[in-house]
Amino acid sequence: MHRSPYRPALVLVVGVLGILIATAFNTTTRAAEVRPPGRSGDLVDVVREMEGQRESLQERLGDLREEVARLEREAAEDAGMTRSFTQEFDRVRLNAGMAEVAGPGVEVVLGDGADVPKGADPNDYLIHDTDIAGVVNALFVGGAEAVAVNGERIIATTPIRCAGTTILVNATRLGNPYTIVAIGDPETLEQAVREDSHGSLLFDVYAKQYGLHVSLSRVTETSVPAFKGSMRPVYATPDDGGV
């Protein structure tokens, strides 16, 4: 919960109000106790003095109330700015892939072929980094708002490349099968993958020719984890000349 910097000031002002009121009450009481009996002239003087003090306290009270109102307005404005900043920060984290998200979308599974005929090239029966990258690109073209491969969130700087018999995504070695989850409009995402040049080869040609295990299904609810790595731009710097 946000603690407003004006809260101590409000407490101080309220405390001053209490002290002033208590002082006025005690002064009036003491004056009434020490006045000699039967001295009406002194009583009139005391009353006049108390009236003057009351008017002075009322003016001070008015000033303090205005100060409290000003501090309350500033505190409200500060709270509004904090909420606005928090909302903007959450949007930035969401767009940068730094927050876990959930929603409808599709799930694509790519798996190696099980049987390699004698004399055939084993590489033809494997899922390669280009296959995964092709599907991921097609999903983004189709409007995917978040994509992950085997739990690795895809962001702007995510590398997808071969690393021996495995595939490297975000510096993490992934093994067969590869589950690609994307959040977005399920129908549009499926169409984007199936109509993509590489996607159509995977699902219509390679799956039959090389026995690759590929599937694509729409889901009403799925989740994509937040990006867990570090992102440190080397060449990109803020452009101060921007609008």
C-alpha cells in the first residue's frame, strides 16, 4: 500500500488543532477560577480577553483548516499520480514479457519422427530450430500477444537456434517434443500458422513424409509465463531527439 508523504503533515496539523483548542479551554478555565468574587469589572475584562482569544483562535483554526484541505488535495493528486504510474508500469511489463499472462489461444506441438528408414538422412526426421522459429513468427504475424516454447517466454531478443541434438531458446536447452503456446484469437492464430509457407510444409508435407508428430489445437484458456532471463541492450540507447 502506498504511504503518502503528506500523511505526517496531516497528523501534525491535526495535533496543532488539538493543542490550540485545549489551550483555549484551559486558559478560560483558569481565568474563571482565579477571578475574585464580586469583582464584576474584572469579570468583564476577562470576558473581553477571552473573546479576543477566541476570535484569534477562530482565525487560526480557519487557516489550519485551509492548510489541511490543501494537503488533502495534494495527497489525493499524489495518490492519483502513483496509480497512473503503477498502471503504466504494469503495461510496460506486460508488453515487455515480464509478467505472466493468461487467455485464449492455441497450442502447437512439434515432435521428431519415430522411425527413420534405413539409408535415410536422420536430420529429415527431426524438428529443427527453423521449424520452431517459423511457427513462432507465424503466430506473431497472426496477432499473438504472448508466446512461449516449453515454458520459455519469447521476447524481442530471444534466440532460437540449434545446440547439438537440442534447441536453444533464451539460453535454455529444450528437448523434443516442443510445445508452443500462444495467447490471442484462436481462429486467427490457427489460420496464420496453417497458411504460413513453413507452417503448411510442417503440417501438410513433412508430417506425412517424415512422420513428424505435429498438432495444433485451439484452447479457451492457457497461460504464458513471464520472461525469466535478463535483457541488457548493448547497441540500443534512448533517443533524446524523439517526441
